[in-house]
Amino acid sequence: MVRRAPVAVPELHPLVLVPLGLSAWVYYPVTRAFFFADDFVHLVDLENERTLVFLLKPFGGNAFLFRNLVFLASYRLFGVDPVAFQRTVFVTHLLNVALLFGVLRAMTGSAWLACLGAALWGMSPLGVDTLDWYSAFGHVLVGTAMLLVLRSVIHLDVAGDRIPARAAVTWFALLIVGSACYGPGIGAALVFPVVLILLLPAVWRQPGLRLAFLALPVVTLAFYFGQQYLFRQIGTLSVEEQVHQQAALSGFSAIPLFWVHLLLYSSAGTILGFFMPKEYPSLAAWIALSALVAGTGFLLWRGGARTRRYALGVAALWAGIYLMIAIGRGHIYALLNVAAARAATVGRYHYAGTIPLAILLCLVLREAGHLPGLRAAPRSVAVVLLLALALEGRHASGFRIDTRPYVHDYFLYTKQDLASQIAAAPRETPLYLENQKTPWPVLGVAIPERLVPGRAAVFLLTRSASKLEDRDVRFIERDPDVLDWYREEHPDTPLARLLVAPEETPASP
């Protein structure tokens, strides 16, 4: 009698509620985070540019087609409501936690290990700079796409079934979608042929699928550069974007060191969690990395063939994601004289990249649990103790989420002030208002004033372009560079109409 291969364990398990509850407890405050910097740039573009220009527009060297589609959908649904925007981020993060639980349970065969790994990753302070900033939502979407692919791949490997063509097409599509959400998605897609062969060797025995996934890196790069090419046919790159792209391609000597620090910081942050020292590099970080290397070596020595494959596969995915970040940002930081160690601590780099790392750590713990001295220890007790330790670290760390109250107050005050001035003015005559400058805490240090030009930008966002003709309102712009940029580079836009020079007003304001 032929024995059937074991089927994947079902994902629905009551223990998934533990990581979901803990992650929600730590990160629910992100739903109160206000817009900031890049958010305002994209919101202004949504009103000021044609939709296709917005969708294809590069920003920071990234091609954001699918992330921009999500941004557009959120804006059409919610308007300028940051709470609604941030709730989509929060819910998607919880979805990722649940998906990670399913992947870990299938990989390790242990609901308790899945509970631990998903909870520690879902609560990790490394995610805060991604989850409290809507413009970084692309990193979360990369994580979703990657986890959906891993979930399907691992279940097929455990079941031992032939790979359906529709599943392979879905993986391919999800990886391409992830590549157009943020840079880490490109890294995941480029390295995925190696990852797939390690996680699911059966793919090598199906020639059509093997050829398709060997072509995935070429398709990914073609899709990225294709978006850049299409944008140039309908729009013009900003000076900042041209400088950024030239800087990123001007040298590669800074990449290796930056890559090493990204790997070191992500491993230390994932292992230490809320106990991660504020100083980096630190002795604790080196100890954490040493523990990871030793644990992985132990796993490769003692683990079975499938466990080894899984460990090497997720390690390749981890390394590939961070290598792409290093390629895209390494030389830029070097030109700005920012040390590689400091650049590696930028929080938004450590969402998607820590997913394969969390899986690797759980595989190491699973193998360590087979040691004679640990085999008899109750898994439930060990998990409860480790989670209690993590919660104590959360309490002692003073961890907080910046909801940006200053930006909130500025935006609402400006909106109300404009509404009061417009309501008090006669409707028969044009109204000329001082534009003023957007305060730097609203835009950060990297966003130029012209991209979010003062009170005119607030007026545009709170009174959509289709309704601007309700009142003949103009904003006196005293910075000639801002005024010239709209009149020369973007003459047929709402902001070009709203902004006027001081000498164009009928009387001195």
C-alpha cells in the first residue's frame, strides 16, 4: 500500500489569538498617527497631478505602482483622514502576524513555536517606524505578498503534491506586485529562484516552472525600469529624484559595509526586541549575532534535510532583501557622510526583512528543543516565560509611538483659519491670502518647500481641485523659486493657479 505524504497542518488554531492580541496591544496607537513629510507630498500629488503621473512617479529611487494604487484607493475612500489610512496599516500588520503564524506552524509543526515567533515579530519595536508612517506602508505590503507566497510554498512542500500552474502564477504575480510596493520587494523577487528551489525542490522537476522562476529576476528588473521609462514619457523627474538616482548609481564601495550592518542590526533587534540597547553597535548586538550564527550552525549540523533546506532558504531571503536596501541606499549615505552603522538603524528598513529572520530563529529553537536536556521541558511553559520576558522589556523600555501632535495641530489650525478667512470675505471679489511656509516639523529635513507649498497645499487637500472654483482664492507666494517651479514645470495644475506673486495682487496685503 502506498503511503500518502502528510498534509499541511490547518492554520486555524486558537493560539493565533495570542500574537494577534499582543501585536494589537503594542501597535494600536499607530491608528492615531498623523500624516508626515512624504505623506503630504503624495497627497498633494494626488490632487495636483494626473492620476497616471502619480501612479508611475518614482520617489526616492523606488517605483511605487502598486503601493501608489493602494494610496490612491485610500484617498478616494477616506479623503484626508489619517485615522482611516492608519487603520488599514494596522489591520494589514495583524494579517501579516496571522500569516506568519501559519507559515511557522507549517514549517516547525509546533503551534507553540508559531505563537512565540509570530508574537515576537508582531510586537517587535523594529516595526514602529514602518507602521506609524503611511508612506512606509509599502514595506508592510511587501511583507504581505511575501508571506502569502511562503504560506503556499511551504504547504505544498509539506503535502508533497505536484505544483499546480495556477499556484505558481499566483506566486509570480505576488512577487511582482511586491517589487512595485517598495525596494525590499525587489530584493525578495531577485533572490526568490534560489529561495524557491531550497524551500520546494519539486519545482526543479517541473521544467516550465523552473524556467519561469529563473526568469523572475529579469522580469522584475524589466518591470522596474519599465515603470521608470513610462513615467518619463508623461512626466519629468524632479531635480531631487535625478540627484538621488545618480547618487545611488555613482559607486558601490559603500554597499558591503552597509549590508553587513543591516544584517547585524536586524538580527540583534529581532533577538533582543525591547532589550535592544539604544547605542549601536554594541556588545549586546554582537552577542546576539554570534548566537544566531552559532544556532544556525547547530541547526545545519543536527537538523534533518527539510529543516536545513528551510533554514538556507529563509537565510537567502533575509540576505537578499537587505542586499537590495544596501544597493539602493549605501552610496547615498556615504555621500551624505552618514556612517553605515548609523544608517542601518533607520527603522523603516526592518519590517519585511525581519520576517525570514524570525522564521530562522524559530527553526533554531525547534532544533534546540530536541536536545536531551530540553526535550522534556513543556513547550507551553517555555513560550509563556519568553513572552512574559518580552512584555517586561516592553514595559521597561519606555517604548512609545509618535502620533505627531504638532503636525495634527498645524494642519487642523490652518484648515480652520483658512475656512474662517474665506467665510468672512466678500464672495464678489478675489481673496488674496499669505501663503506662508510649511513648518519644517511637518515636512522633515529632506522635503523641499515647493512640494508642499504652505497654506495653499492645505487648502488644496481640504477643498478638492474639483471645487476650487467655488471661491476665487489666491495665495501670495513670496519665494520666487517655488512660484517659478509651478509656472514653468507644472503650469496646468491647481497649485500653479492658486499661487501668485506679490506684485500680481491688486493691493498690498
